[in-house]
Amino acid sequence: MPDAAIELVDVNKWYGTFHVLKDINLTISSGEKVVICGPSGSGKSTVVRCINKLEKHQKGTIRIDGVELTDDANSVATIRSEVGMVFQQFNLFPHLTVLENLTLGPIKARGLSRKEAEEKARHYLERVHIPDQAEKRPLQLSGGQQQRVAIARSLCMEPRVLLFDEPTSALDPEMISEVLDVMVELAQEGMTMVVVTHEMGFARKVADNMVFMDAGEIVEQGKPEHFFTNPRSERCQKFLSQILQH
Amino acid sequence: MKKAFLFLPLFLLAAGCSSSQTWGWYVINPTTESGWTNIKFLISGMGATIQISLIAAVLSIVIGLLVALPGLAESRGWRLVNRIYVEFVRSIPLLPMLFWVFYGLPIVFQSMGMNIPIDPFWGAIITLAISDSAFTAEIYRAGIQSIAKGQSEAAQTIGLNYFQTMRYVILPQAIRRILPPLANQFIYVVKMSAFASVIGMQELTRRANELVVTEYRPLEIYTLLVFEYLVLVLIISAGVRWLERRMGADERG
């Protein structure tokens, strides 16, 4: 597939002797939205973290826009400039204001002027629906607001791909939808997204491709209409019945 | 019971003052001309003590950070460099290290064809800075490690390199946890600077020793010396508390 934004070929990873990722093959095209689900410990977060080079894979190839991910500093810099990441725990910088959280990357890594960076930051704060919180510190905001700031922080780097590692798992239930709404809007605007989540309503709405992982393997993947109504593997059926029964 | 022990030194002091046979405060009596001259002589060592301690502490803060960073690296080789430095340096008692630097280091320089004399001032500073840096390095390491890993990961994902991550994300957060133990270390440096007297540095302790030799009034002179250090340390403590309050306010605002 020539327009593949991200390509994982036979990716393997071990923590010591523990085999966390087993022959992962996954292609994500530009503009595609992939949702990865699976029981905890299945390796789904590790896949996302490998794509961003927060973790090293030991075997196989990861290519981003045709550039192979290696240890070489240039390749890492390329990845970091094209791939944004949203964490479960937000990981905002508590000693900086919201605005400073958003402008730090553009100013220091991209060399934008303060004025340009702040304009951009305000633009993206508007997009995640919290334009009036710019001067506050992250800890003065609710969890949902913090996660939306984190999304805006990633967007300020104008990535081609955005990775989400369980973005709503640390949120109180009433704040989940405000974050998911922002993610749905991003999806509709054509952002390439890889989302690790248990929010199946969100998955049904935006996913082009569903990936189910268990014990370090991709057990099943396919279009959501097939995936939810007619999963082939038993493990996937069991998982879906467990999380969808409520 | 504990309180009784607190009063013991005061009692001794009072008893001492009342009997002219054991105490001879005349030696540092500011109302007499010779007493005032002696006091001025003793206090004139203050400048050197402050200079040595301050320069050594600043150097130790810089060296400590440079030593701490490899200790936080992923690579085992870098961590080993940190471990060797810390374990080696902190195992050397200050006095032998002072002798080695003051008497030995110039010979090392000479053998390398360099003629770098080491005077008592810089000998003391180098020794104090190196000796203290092993401890400041450990303080930095603990402080930096106490900042959640997610912070540096987030910094990496917005394109910051290692030094930018340290400078803008990790250290500003770690510094509040690092500052109190670092201040403790500064107090330690001030006190250890007294060792510089043995290589002839004209600081507080040296002045006191010299006056004791001519006046032979060790009790009174060394008592004053103790209070000189006490005043220095109290000033530092007040300064650190002020700094902490200011940073705390900054964090909340």
C-alpha cells in the first residue's frame, strides 16, 4: 500500500524473557482511524508506544511515511515531528500554564516565535472547546479539560498521525464524552488516528479498522461492522461479550 | 528531663562567667582596645570562609548535576561512570583529600609538564567542591527520579531533545524537591571549610587558631568561633526558607 502512513512488519518485543509483542503486522493508511482493543496486558499500549519510539522493538520493521524507525537520531526526530501522542495520565507539565504547555514544543523544537506559537495554541484550545483556560495551571482544570489540553498540545505540533493510549481510562465517567467528542471531531476532519480504548461506542462511530489483541498477538482485525457483529475468533467473541454486556 | 539537659550548657556558661579564674572574656571584650582588635582579627576571616564556601558550593552544584545525569541514563556504561565517581569520591575523608589536592596535585601537573601552582584558597575550593559533588549528585538523582516518567515521555513526544526536556520540564519541577537537601549540603560545605585552616588559608578557624597561640585563651576564642559559624548557618537557613516560600508561591500562582 503506497500511501501507508504507518507500517508494522513482523514486530517483536521482549521485556527480558517475556514476549510482549509477537509478530505484529499492521498497516495504517493516511487518514485511517484504527482502534485497538483487548484485555489488559495484551500489548496494545506497547504497540502504540513502539510506533512513537517510547519503547524499542527488538525485531521487525516499523516504517512511518516510508522512513524506517531506527535508533538513529534523525529517524527519531522525524517520527517525533510526525507522530503526536495522548497519554492515559495526560502528562501535562504542572509547573507551566496551559498556554505554556502548548507553546513549549512549537517554540523549542520547531523554532516558532512566541507570538506565532501562542496564536497556534489559542487556535487549538478553541478547537478542543476550552479557549478561556489558557492562563490556568493544568491542576486547576478538571480531568476532562486536562485531557483536552493534552490533545491540543499534540495538535500544536501539527502531527500527521495522532496516537491515543487509553485517553479516557483515567477520567471520571461524566467527563469521558467531552474528550470523545473532541476525538470524533478530529476523526471527521481527516486526522490519522490510532486509538487504544475500551470505548466501543466511539469505536463503532469512527473506526475504519478494528484490531483485537490478546497475549501479545493481533488475534483479529477488520471493519467494525464485521468485527462487532460477527467476530471470527473465540477470544474476541468472549472479550466483546464481556465489555458490551452492560 | 530533656529540658534540664538543654539548660546545662547555659548553666556552665553562667558559672564560667562568674568566676574569673576559668573565663577570661577580656581577650575579646569589645570595650577595650585590645579586645576589639582581637575581635576584628577573628571576624576578618569571615570573608575567606564565605568566599571558599560559596564558590565551592556553586561548583559542587554544577559538577553534581553533570555527575547525576549519566546516573539517570539508560545505558549501563553511563550509569557505571556515575556509580564509580560517587562511590569513590564520597569514600575519601575531606582532610586526606585536601592534602592530596594541595600537596599532591601540583606534582601531578608538573609531571604532565604544566606549572600550575595551587594556593590554599583554590586548594580548599577544589577539595570542597569535589568532595561535596558526590552528595549533590545523589540529591539531583533522587530529585529527578521523583518526577514521573510520563513527564519526560510527554516532552519527547512534542519534539524536545534530552537537554530541552531537562531544562524546561524535569529540572523546574525537581528543583523544589532538590533545594532543601541542597541547602543542607551548603551548610555542610560552610562547616567543612574550616579544614582549609590546616593548609594555611586565613579563614575563621585559622584566625582563631592564630589568636589562641598568642593569647592562650582557647575557651573564649573558640566559643566566639562557634558562634561565628552559627550566625553564618542561620543566615543561610533564613535565605533558603525565603527562596522556598517564593518558589512555592510561584508554583501555586
